[in-house]
Amino acid sequence: MEKLRDVVATLYDVRDHVFGSKKKAQIGEHIAQAQQVYKALPSECRESAEAIFLLGKALDANDAYDAQAEQLLSRSIKLDNTNPAAWCALGHCFWKNGQTLQAADCFRNGIDRGGEASVECLHNLGQLLRSMGATPQETVQNSRTSVEICKRALKLGFTNPQSWYLLGNALLSSYYVDKQQGGRDNLPAKILAAYANAETHGQAGKNPDLYFNRAKFHK
């Protein structure tokens, strides 16, 4: 099982931090490796909630929605509904398939389970909410909720670079969407400070979107 965990961790490191023309092929190779390692597990291990979750998460690493990934992650949760990471991965599948309400419910379920793994659920829910809202009022409310969720994620890990980056994005969105909020004049400094903290705590040279978003805001 440890080998499968390592393969999936490496796969997501490639997905999140490798860029260029060979990235898609590299992801495909790591997914194939995860499938091979899963098949080599003893039968009782292959039927465990964790192994099924890890295989489902591996299949979800591609940009496109994968129905098999959703099936595996749903099955994993039926076997063990206490794993925040499984709820997060299933929510990500729903999100890619355009099922935003189901995705939000999954992220909330993962958050309710608590623990370190729930941070990713907070990250995803904060991002998802900013894409939802049928009216201007709902959009503003979702923007405010997104900022609070990002702050909540930071409380679970003050040096988490992704939490700082997403807080910067949430504040940036609120700057343009929520123009009546109190203290709006102080937001530019807070946005840039959040991005600087993301860089300081580990995203320097690893996240091109951080530099793009910051440059766009300066412009």
C-alpha cells in the first residue's frame, strides 16, 4: 500500500508543479504505474477503501472528467465515509463534470470530518464558491464566504503556501466583485502580502499562476 501512496503522491507533484509539452505524457505514465501497482496488491488490499480511493484519485489526475474515477471514489466512501481526502477527490470529479452543487456537498462533508486532509476540501470549496452565484447578490455573498473559508484553511496550517495563494486569489476576487465592503482600500496590500507569503512558504518558482495573478493585479 505504501508504494501506491508514493506513486499517487508523485503523480500529483507532477500534475501541480511540472509544466511544458511533456506534462500530459508524464501524467499518463504515472497513472499507468498506479494502475499496475494497484493490480499487484493482494486481493484483500485491492478491496480496501484506501486502495480504491488511491486508484480513483490517480485516475482523476487528468484534466478531463473520468467516470471510472468517480465510481471508484464513490465506492471508497461507501466503505469508509470518514476520509476527508476521499470526499475531496470525489468533489473534484463532480466539479469537473459540471455538478457544482454535488461538488460543494462533498467538500463540506470532507471539511466536517476535520483533520489535516480537510484543508484541501477548504481550498476547493473556497475556489468553487467564486464560480457560483445566480445573482449579483449571491456572487458577492459567495465571495465573502470564500475569503472566510480561505482564512479558516490558514488557521489549520499558517505556513501552507497553497492556503496563502488561494487567500490572495479570494481577496483579489472580492476586490473586484464586492466593491461596497468595508476596508476595501486596504485590500491591495493584503492581496500582495498573501501572494508574498505563498512565495515565501514554498511556491517560489513552482506556481506560474501566482506570478501571473500578481502581475495582472499590478497592471
